[in-house]
Amino acid sequence: MKIMIVGASGGIGNLLTKHFDSEENKLYLTYNKSRNKIFSPRNAKSTIIKSDFTNVNDAENAFSDIEPLDVLINVIGCVANNLIYRMEEQEWDTVINTNLKSIFLSCRYGIPKMVEEGHIINFSSVLGRMGMVGATNYAASKGGVESFSKSLALECLHHRKIYVNVIALGYFKIGMGLDLNEKIVNTIKEKIPLKDFGEPDEIVKAVDYILSSKYLVGQIIEINGGLLL
């Protein structure tokens, strides 16, 4: 398969790069600032692309010299938490642009490069549906990703039948889940019925399931240990 991972330098991006690191795959791995954090594939052919996906020219150029894609995975994201009455405009714009605009631009310029019956997987968060104090910008961006993806999924059925779906994650032992302090981790675990953060391989299983399906359209796959029912 030909696979592009937008946001390959993050924890989940690295997880998926390792998962798809096999000889039959060709990987396109994008980053903005942290090239040194990208996992270097050992078996798959790979191309590493520097691109700021909040910039229309960068996003367009990222797709300008690639082979037709079977899979486009958008796992780019950031946080800038603050209470709304303290939140600066830049904090709002940075999160909305990184988490939502970047996915719009990735899909906008990625879709023309995709094969018939290809797959787009956009990553979201449980906070897009349940919210959290101090995360209005983040929750808004992830809720936007989910609504955007539902509409896009319908559009893509009329354009070479491309399947668009979303994986909405709860708290996991990878990526942003590793950046939380112990007090916050314990508080969150008490709210999760399974009383623990998820294992990374649960994410991989969800991706594989989506890619195996030819009947999954515009769905939000929730993986959160029961935090949101």
C-alpha cells in the first residue's frame, strides 16, 4: 500500500509508522518541526516530507510529487489549554488551525491523489464530544474534525468511492497521554470505568479494522475505555 501519515513525528504517528513498516508498503511521512522524532522505517520504502499543514502552499506541495495513495491518515494535533477568559487569540488560532484547518487542507489536496476505494482516517478525541474545562479550543477543533469528516465521507462516495472515517481516542499510554502529571492521570483514571489508560495496540487494531472494511462510511470509532458512553 501507499500510505501517507500526516503528523508522523508524534507518538501515534510513530506507532503507525512502525506498524506499516513492511516491504510491501511505501510510506510518506510528514513533519513540521521535529524531524528527529520520526521513526525511520527499516523495511518499507519511505519519503519524509517537511510541511506546515496549516499553510495552504505547504499542504499543496506535500502532495505534488507522490504516487497515488491507498491510505491517508491525519494524526496531526496540538494543545494549548487555558480557561476561556484567559485564552489569548493566538492560543485559540493555533489549536484550531493545527487540529482542524490542517485536516481540511490535507484532505483538500490529498483526495485528488487517492485511488479508487482508498481510505482516509482522521484522528479525533473523546473531548470533541464531552468537553473539558480549560480546553474549549481543543474540544471545538476535535468536534469540528468529526462533523467535517461526516460531510466529507458523503462527498467522497461521489469521487472514486473513498472511505472516510474517524478514530476518536480517549486517554492512552502514548502521545499526549504521556505528558500529563501524576495527579491529573490519577483523576482521569478514576473517571474511566476500566480505571486505566489504553494500550497503544488498541489504536492499531482500529486502524486495521477500518482499512479492512468496504462498508464503513463517516463513522466515529470511539476508543475510550468507557469514559464516554
